[in-house]
Amino acid sequence: RRIFGSPLFTERKNLGRGVRDAGRWIPLLALYQGCRVEELAQLLVTDIQCIDDVWCLVIDDMPGEQGAAKRLKNTASRRRLPIHPNVIEAGFLRYVERIRGQGAERLFPDLQPDRFGKWSAGFSKAFMRYLRKDLGITDKRKVFHSFRHTFRDACREAGLDEEIADALMGHSNPQKMGRRYGGSFSVQRLFQAVQQISYPGLEIPILEGG
């Protein structure tokens, strides 16, 4: 909660050179979508799609040279993930349109891959520096991946079926092999589930267009 009430969000402070808009959108998306940091950092503008009247993040891999490819942890990671209404209310679709209008291919064009082809490397370093130095959060258990745990807790709090939560998070389930893009769940069903994710008392400022 401290992060979303900090100058990073309230004053749109940059995490550092080369980490501007990504510094705000990636944490917010992680909180409400449950994505891994690399899944978000490597998104393309074309990965934001309206499917069955629902705006989604299309999480998938893409072959290519190092620095151009998109990689996923496993096959179950491929999914069409409905965007949470709170993310849209914060101006996410306006942000997407602005970046699209600039002719950029990457959703976060300021991010660059490291020598291993990881798009999240620069963001992760800047984020942890902000967490530790600016916010004074020194608990070593508090890292970016904590957003995944928080999202999972929110799924339980909302009473979501474990298989639905797995589909949203891209978790592999040995008993449900052969799943693709969220398994057998429709985008509409996943959207119903996403809308139940809430963090009472948390206020997210408008990040684009407000």
C-alpha cells in the first residue's frame, strides 16, 4: 500500500532514467493481474486486445533474436487475461493509445533488454532501489514477486476457485495438462473472476489523462 501512496504514483515520479511509465504501470498491473515481472516488461502494444468485448493482456511467447524474443516460464503461462476495471480507470487504455500513437512496438519503449535478453532487468533494479532507499522497506521478503503472493491472497479472499486462480496467474497444474490461453475458461468467465479482485481501502490515482 505504501508504494501506491508514494510519490511514484501521487507525483508521477520516475524510478530513474530509462524507467518512466513502466515504473507505475508494471506494479499496478502486477497487483491487479497477478503477472510475473518479465511477462509485463516484454509486452507489445499489440498484446493489448479487445476479445469478446473485454480488454485483455495477451500473455504469450514470441521467437526471435535475443532482445527481440518474448519468453515465458512455461506453457501454462500463455493466457488471455482480462484487464481489471481499476487498471482501466487509472488510464491504462489511454496510455496504450498514446504509445501506439508514437509508433512504438513495445508497450514500455523505455525499457531495454539486458545481455541475457531480459526486458525486466533495468526495471527490477530501479524498483528495488526505490523500495529499499526511497521507501525504507528493508524487509528482504518484500520484493516485486510479492505482488504475485498478494494477488493470490486476493483470489482466496474473493472465494475464487483454485483452477480459476491458476488460469489467471499462469500457474501450471499437473492435473490439468494441455491448457492453452487460460484453459477452457472463456474470457467472459475470467473477466467475472478478475472483477472480484479487490483491495479495500486502496486508492489508485489516475496515471494517464487525468
